[in-house]
Amino acid sequence: VQLVESGGGLVQPGGSLRLSCAASGFTFSSYTMNWYRQPPGKARELVATITRAGRNTDYADSVKGRFTISRDNVKNTVYLQMNSLKPEDTAVYYCYGWGAWGQGTQVTVSS
């Protein structure tokens, strides 16, 4: 099983980024997928969840209305579109599913 995140980087406040997580080694469409993040010096927290067919999503209150989780069950990939980014969104973002974690991708929001 492998989860590989990409798309992180440095962005100014108010900017946007799109994270991707490519999954392999398991039946992707059979599993709920999640994005977590870990800000510097803080615990890892759940950011967004999407069910197997993508019909239902859920978000942390801190990102509602700004972030959108989606998935492509043909490409075995889950996405996190992040808009109106704030400095407090700075964190390492992790993909989680099937009981496995990706390696994380750094997102830094700073002017």
C-alpha cells in the first residue's frame, strides 16, 4: 500500500493550492479517504473526509467554505483544493486511508 502526496508549497495569504494523493496497493474505491494536517509544534488534526463514492464529505470547522475534498476513483487519487489560505493553515498535510499514511507535503502560507 502506498499513498503519495504532492502539490504543497509556499503561497501568500489569500492564495490557493491543490494537493493530490495518489493511492496504490488497495481497492481505492472501497475506502473512505481523509486529509489530516500537523501544524508546527501541534498535534495532527483531521481536515477533511470523503466517502467511498464521493457522495458525502465532512470538514473541520476551521476550513469549511475554503477547502474542498474530492476524489477520482479511476485515477485512484484524492484531492484537497485549498482556497483563501491563511497563515494558520501552515502545516504538513497528510493523506490517510486503508489504515495507511502518506509521507506528507508541506504547505506554508506566508507573505
